[in-house]
Amino acid sequence: MKCKTVQKKLNAYLDAELTAEASRRVEEHFRTCPDCARELAHQRRLRQLLDLVPGMKVPVGFARSVCARAARGIGAAERKIIPLAERMPAWVRVAAMVAIVVSVTAGAFMSNSVARMRSAETVQVETQPADLLSAVPPGGVAEAYLELIGETE
């Protein structure tokens, strides 16, 4: 018998719900497989611990009333699903709308500012090389290069 099969039958084995033949084969597997034997011991210990937990008292007729309600289809139909927006006070909805409008407006202004800054940077970059050429220190490699390419005065 394979471990996967034994794992599926473990609870039925512990509850004595298996046939005598199936129980014998599962027990044989436990003798030859240390992993499954360890899981069996773990499950037995878990059941012992659960037996120590005191049970809860259920009111008389509780199961019958639950079954009756389920049969009548009462439950979800009794509860009205209210959209989130309707559950919020009006001032919260207004504040949320104002926040959205302010965010969109600020984003538009910031986008325009960034576009203007980029266009200003482009103008500066275009005029910058001429300024750099006039600021070359005399007697250096840069001056010799500029003379070579014919950019000196």
C-alpha cells in the first residue's frame, strides 16, 4: 500500500471504520514505513489532547432549528447586501470625492510643471556648449583641441 493511500485512510483507520482486510493492510504499512508510523502516532496524540478539551453544551433542538432554517432557505435572503458607499456617512463620501478631485488637479499641475522644467533644461543644454568653449583655461589640452578643430577666436 502506498503512503498517499494510507494518509487518506488514516482517520477512517483511527475511527475503526475500515474493513478488517483494509485495517490489516494499513497496519502492515505502518510497520514498514517510519514516516506513516510517525504520522499515526501524531494523530493519536492529537486525538488524546482533543479529548481533554471540555465539550460545549448545545441548546436542545439546535441542530433541528439549523436544519429547518436551511430547508426554508432563510439566511442569506434575510440579509440585505448594502453597498459600501451607502453604509458610509455622507460627509465621508464627500470628503473622498474632494480628495480625488484635489489629487487629479495636483497631478495635472505637477505634470505641466515638469513639462515646463524639461523644456527649460533643453534650452539650457543647447546654449551650454558655447559657454563651455569660452571658459577654457589658456595653455591647457582643451585649448589645444579647440585650436585643432578651429573653434578658437
